[in-house]
Amino acid sequence: MTLTGPSVAAKSGTTRQLVILCHGYGSDGNDLISLAPYWQQVMPDAAFVAPNAPQPCDGNPMGYQWFPITRLDPSEIARGVSSAAPILDRFIDEQLSLHGLDASHLALVGFSQGTMMALHVGLRRSVAPVCIVGYSGALAMPERLADEVRSAPPVLMVHGDADDMLPVSRMHEAVQALGEAGLAVRWHVSPGLGHGIDQTGLDLGGRFIADAFAGRRPASAVAG
């Protein structure tokens, strides 16, 4: 299966970096590609692509899902992420080849279910992306991460403390597991924010990715 979705070309006209954005359950690529115009200001050489997930959404026939999910059951999430991972992994390779780039010029961004996918796939690729940014998400199979991680890109997790879809506790659990696996991880909690991305999160994510592309890595200590 080949994924398709909207894309935005590099503002400078020359693509030197690639940002792949993985949307959440029931949404589509048009949701996250809307971040591109903001981030182009600090990343003019970056192209952006936001694939539609591989399955029509069970809960929203107008949207897509990376995998079916009926509840936040760890075993259900584990099965779903493992099933969808090869599809996203192959899409990443296709896009890097299309743009003539290697994985050292790649950033992965996810929202909600897309964060689960970006973390799962990005941390198991033989060549690390420059960074991973996860909004309103969680880490699938945290107990297996230390044994399965193949690369250690810096990670930023951003979450609202009023999220009633994925509680902020899931972000804190992810941060702990990522840190224990030896990753440089930073996090931010947006007060009063539900299941979404606010301006602070947008700014933090853009700066984090731009810094990673420029070779400026965050400190290894967890920080808000």
C-alpha cells in the first residue's frame, strides 16, 4: 500500500529537509499540513508531507485511522501500531528517495494516534530522524522500548492538561520511558488545553525541529 496526502514544497525552492506529519484518529493529512505555513518561516528549506493514514476510520467515515481503536487498551494499541508500522516506514523511505535526501534530513511529527506511530517507527529505524515531535499523544509498548530502540533522536512531547481524549498522564509515562531508554526528551504541558495544538506548542515544535536540523541538540535532562 502506498500512502497519499497533501504536501507543501520548500519555501526557498530547494528541498534540503523533509518533515513528515502523521495525523490523529479520524482526521486526514489536511489537518496537520496546515502547520507548514507557520514552520516555513523558520525552516525555508523544508518540504512538508502529511499522508492520509491507511484505513478509513471506523468512527468517522470521512477520515482515516492508522489502526482501529475502541479504547486505550495497551494490547489493542500494540497490535495496531505493529500492523501499521511497515506502511509508514515504507512511506518514509519513498519520500526520502523522492526528495533525494537521507534520514539525517528527516523530522517526524505526530498528533494523537499519529504520535504513537511517529515514535514507534522513528525510534526503530536504523538511521535516526533528526528529531520527533509528538502532540497530544502516547508511547505504545513502553515496556519494549529499551530492547527495541535502534536510534536515539531528540524528542519533544507537548500535551494539554485538559485533554479528555488522551490524558496528560500518558505523556508523562512516555517521557519517563523515553528517558529511561536513553533518549534526550523535552516536554511541555499547555494549561487549559484540550486535545489539540495551541500557539505555544506550535512555536515550541517549530523551534525544536529547526534547531535539530541545524545540529543544535537539546539537553538530555527532562525539562518542561
